Amino acid sequence: MLKMIKVHIMGETYDVPEGLTIVGAMEYSGFVIKRGLGCREGFCGACATVYRKEKDYRIYTGLACQ
């Protein structure tokens, strides 16, 4: 059985399987990503993003495909 976690995307809360990338969580939640995503392997850097972790005020940076 998959362990589901809550993520917040664009102001909405979604339950997604634990371990997905940011891109994977967005697609699992029904988002269709049409641009801003390149190789999906972490080489091109097209999916650079900022995110926060639960109960942590800091802003982190990373690649959404990783």
C-alpha cells in the first residue's frame, strides 16, 4: 500500500504518493505541464523552482524533476 502525503500546490491541498518529485506530484494531482519542463533528468535546469517544507519557514530551491 502506498503511503500518501499532503502537498500544497497553487493554494490547494492534494494527497499524493510519498516519494514523487514535485513534477510527479503536480501531474498526479491533475496538472498538465505544457512548458517550463525540459529533459526531466536534471540536466537542463528548465524546471528550477522554489518550495517550502511543512512547519519550516525557509524557502528552498531545487529542480522540480528531482
